[in-house]
Amino acid sequence: MRKLFLIILIILSSMLVNAQNLVLPLYGKAEFETIASLDDEMPELHVYLTDRPSRQAVVVCPGGGYKGLSFGSEGVAVAKWLNKNGIAAFVVKYRMPAGRQEVPVKDLTRAFEIVMANAGKWNLDSCKIGLMGFSAGGHLAATALVTLRGELKPDFGILVYPVISMKKDITHQFSRFNLIGKKPSEDTVIKFSTEEQVAEDTPATILFHCSDDPAVKPENSIVFYQALLKNAVPAEMHIYPKGRHGWGFIEGAPFPYFNEFKTTVLRWIAEQNN
């Protein structure tokens, strides 16, 4: 009850940016002061509602190596594109770990709490809300896919050139260092290697990667896909021959399969919402 009251206070105190775009703090000021470090900015949920009632929605996690956020190309641009296709979107501006491994997923969990608490108000079907993540944001999204429970569990996942594993021979070293440090324990490595946490109740997930990705090895998507299949979870994977990394969601990006990718994403969302 107290948590719901706090969420209501957050909504009531938020500022309306325009008819279709809300920027909501994830925490009340007093609560945030008790959990934040000196360098933390207030994490936010950027709400993009459609011009017409939408029962479908996607929560978006931009990447940035757990050091910053590609908030434009992997956040705002994604949300606007989803809106054009009749899908509500929510972009999470989450905090960086800075030595606190649980901070990003804590922020994402609070974002889902706010979305679920307002599903009726925003004309959303609480059983048709998915999660999309890019690069390190893909790792955060994958973490939520395998750990969130109950009404907060996403209904489907979309992972784009995601960091999946923290194992040395697979991982993106920059993201690993920023999330779990220079010398993590083996238990920590396993805990944050999301392919190790996949279970039968993991939501259906589609993955996208490029063979020539110089930053995040395509093996990341492959091991997650294999774990999904092993647990009989509906899954789909596309590994394009070229496109490298970080092409985001901006028209004209140097990714030759951009139109095919967008069509596939929309088809996947439609199939999960039937």
C-alpha cells in the first residue's frame, strides 16, 4: 500500500510536457535522497502515448555500456517510431551502476511498477507490455526478463545487439567492468550472465545481432537463444551478415537491413499480442 501511495504521489507531482509525452521521476524526492549517491541524477520514465488508444506497449532500455545512455538513437527515436505504428512506448532513463550492481535493474523495476499502476489510465492492456533493450540496455532488459515476477513480468522481449553474458570469453568487457567491476567473484559472473538464469517462465524473446559486430560478440545473442530453446521458451533470432554495432533507430543509419529489422519487430509484437 505504501509503495502504491508513493507511485500515485510521483504521478501527481509530475510535469506534463505535451499531450503525448510525460516525463515522470521514478522516485519521490525524499525516497531518492535515501538511496542515491552524490553523482546520481533522478532516474526518469519518459512516456510516449499514441494519438489513439493503444492496448500495446513497449518499455525501452537504451544502451551505453553501463557508463552512459544512447538516449536519442536507442530511446527517443525508438519510442517515436513505435508511436507511429500505434504502440505506446516508455523509455527508461536509468542510473549507472558506479559500483552498485543492482541499481539499473532497481530503476527498471520501478519503471514497470509505474507503467502497471497506470495501465488503465493510459489505455494499456497489462498483459501486452513488452521490453526492448539495446547493447548494455539489452543486458538490463534480459536481466528483467529472467528475474521480474508476478504482474511486473514483461510479456515479451526484444533484444538488439545485447550484452548477455558476463563470462570473459563472451562478454563486452567495458559493460562488464562498469557493472560488476574488475575482479568479480565467479558467483557474481554467473548471477549477471543472463543466459544462466533463463527458465521455463522466461517471456518469449526475439534477438537481433550482426556477424561483424566489433563490440558485442554475436555469441551473446546465440547463448541466450540456446537457453530459451533449452527451456522451451518461444524464441526467434536474426543474425545479419553486416551492420556492426550501435546502429540504433535513426533513419539513414549505416545498417543495410534496417527496414527488414523494423518490419520484423512489428510482426513479432503483433504475434505476441494475439
